[in-house]
Amino acid sequence: MPNQWTGKGNPYTKQEVRDRLKSTLEQGKAIIAAGAGTGISAKFIEKGGADLIIIYNSGRFRMSGHGSTAGLMAYGDANAVAMEIGEFEVLPVVEEIPVICGVHGSDPRRRMWHHLLKVKEMGFSGVNNFPTHCIVDGHFRQVLEETGMGFAKEVEMVRLATMMDLFSIVYVATPDEARQMAEVGADAIVAHVGTTVGGSIGVTGAAVSMDYAVERTQAIADAGREVNPDIFFLAHGGPVNTPDDVRQILSRTDVHGFVGASSLERMGIEQSLTDLTRDFKSITLK
């Protein structure tokens, strides 16, 4: 149903978002979800035809010229930043497509049910688990898990979101994490294979190969389907950066689409602003 106050746009119900994505697939098109860290990014991502807009706290760092991984660090309140970007920048300018709120599910200072009620009241149509601890590994990941700030809290957040009729699109890094999210009602699972390569602040030495990305993405999709075959599966990160990269991974797996944050708003701005400025600077005086 349309927004009861405006007659169109957010918020959508969980089923309404699912129906929109199914319609995209029925047309033979890939699902494209895009991260937006600013209102102008969101406005023109919508104009370009994306299926979903996701607001991350990392978008603010990314659009300030810093690496997206800053969103995982203690440089600000991730949940407050995402809500602020949504309230004052993105939701006021997006006309029609669903807007998803990044939620730091393991934040120990929040009653997560209460925070999700505020997310819903704000007019978001769903949630995403970012910042996510699924992309943290090694000793530090073990410490997070043992001290009550692990991935299980993100799973619990999605369980609550499902009860609240919020669409959920979630990051996972392993097949086991995909199964956990599927069991609590996640609508879309994103195979996160690492920080995006390329541009001024993408990873280089920490990058994984396309073969690895294909294998891991398919394994995650297979695991999620074992629990619920109706989940939407998408690729993200690592070497999957350009439209040609996305075409390649979609041709080698059976996932339904792609989530791009750095790949869309950061890459789009970096080169276009450089080229435009150079064009202006080529102007000579009479």
C-alpha cells in the first residue's frame, strides 16, 4: 500500500519490498542495491534506477574521503549517524524506492527492539546489519564473540526486525552465518567477500581473487537456500567493483544481483570530478 500520508514512497512493508524485488527478477534484470552516504547520492542513485538504497554510517566516512572500514571503528555512533543521514538527507529526497537503514546490532548500549521501533517510525522500509562483525576475524573477532558483542547480536536484530515487519538485507561472510540469518527470517543475504578494490581508498594487498569471490558467494547462497529457497542472494565487495565485474560474478553463480556502496557512489564521484575539473582547468585565457 502507498504511504498513507503522501500517497507514495517509504515506508514499505516487508512483503511490498519483496514483491518489488521479485518483479525485477521477473523482468530478467539483476537486483541492484546501492549505498548512499549523502542526499545527492541517493537522489541520483534513484534516478539511475536502483532497486534499493541502503544507508550506512560508513557512507559518511566514504564521502568524506576515508576508507569504508572507518565505519567499523569507534569514530562515532554508527546507529545515530545512519539515522541522521536518513532523517535529514536521504529520506527527504528519495521519491519512490525503498530505503534501508544500517543498524549496528551489537551496540550494547541500546535496547535493540526500541531502536528498531525508531527506525520504523522514521520511515525506513528495512534494515541492514552494518557495521557488521562478520567481516572481523582472528583474535579480535574471538574477543568480540566472547564479550557479548558478536555476530549473534546481529542475528537477533534481524529476528526482531522480522517480527516488526521490516525487510532485512544482511551481510554474511560464511555459509554458517548465511544459515543463521536465514533461520531468523532474513529476506536478502549478501555475500561479503571483503573491502572493495579500486579507486583512491580501495584495498590492494588485502584483496581476494575473483575465483575466491565466486566460490565463496556460491557457497553462501547454497547454505541460505538450504534453509529458505525464497531468499534473495546478492554479491558484494572484494574484486566485484565495476558493472563488468558484476556481470562476471552473476554469470558464474546463481545469485540475483549486487550491492554496491564504494562501487557506485565513491567510484562515480572520484573519476567524474577529476575529469570535470581537468576539463575546466584546460580552459585558457584569450
